[in-house]
Amino acid sequence: MSRVLGIVLILLAFLLPVEARLLSLDSSDAELDGSVVDDGRPASGSLSAQWSLVSGPGTVVFSEVQNPFPTAHAHAAFSQTGDYVLRLTASDSDRSASADITVTVSDIHGGNQPPVALAGSDASAITLRPLALAGFATDDGLPSGTLLTTWSRSAGRSGGVRFDDASQTNTTATFTLPGVYTPRLSAQDGRLCDICQLFRCDPIAFHNR
């Protein structure tokens, strides 16, 4: 999610409090939109504008931090939650002016981390004979303490696999047709989801003599 943050420089600094929303602890960004007003002097001067970090609990990575007059646009990526003070500085080669804005970055998930799901290792099976699946899923208990798990077929012949209880991490799968299948275990905490590491299962057709 991105927010457009606006600021105008006219001789004196202009403060504009804003808020950015943090999508996850390693991905938060905002679009910074500034404008620079100048009197056109000196005639030989050139206008430039640059965003920078004044203070904050983490780091901020700016892209397109230098822009031609009159635009002062930048993309800011924040490393963690907290209050940041960003500064836009404009120069006409002779004089400069700056303005600060405060950006509050908050965690929209309330500290909730996604669950972790593991499906197991590669395996081989015989058609029509149940294969034990030993999956694993864990969560931090947020937001409600409920963790739902589901086995499904990610790849393989349609209708070729049946799960005894698809809602249990430890269950059995029966393959009705030979082929290569990829059972998948997903875990959902009500807000965030993790899809497990996939594994290949190669059922072998078995015939009694």
C-alpha cells in the first residue's frame, strides 16, 4: 500500500504530518510528492531537490531522490514501524531551503506473523494403498488463536488422489492413478496464510500376480 505525501517549499519550512501503513515488517512504502517554488534567481543557477532521513527507529531507502524542478517525487521504503522525520531540501545553487514531515509507520497486522507449514519429503506410493502424510504447521496464536490446515492437490492428474482427512496435518492420501503428484499443505490463521513446501509423490501401479 502506498500513500502520496505532499509538501511545498516556499522560503520557510512547511510541516505536514502524515501516516503510512505497514503491510509487513519487511515491506512498507510511501510515495513522497513535493513541489519546489523559486524566484528564478540566480539566472545561472539550477534547481534540485532531495529527500533524506532526519530521524527514525529504522532505515529508509529512497528512490528517485533527486528530481528536476518543480517536482520532488520519491519512493520511500521503511524497514520497521515507528515515527520517522523525513526532510525535503531544495537548492538553487546559491541558497537552499528545507521542510520536514513526520511519517508514522504502523503494523496493520497488529504484530501477527504468518503461520508456517511444512509438508514433508518426497515419497513414493502404490496405487490404491494409503500413504501416510506427516505434515507440520505452527503459528504465533494471533489474531484469534485458531489455525486451520488443509491438504490439497497442487499438481497431478485430476481426481487421482483422495485425502482421508484433508484438515489434519497427519493424515493419509490414496492415489487411484499412477503419475507424479504434488500434495500441498496450507495453514491459515484467519488473516495470513502460508503454503507449505511442496513435495513430489510418485505412485507406482501395483498388480497382484
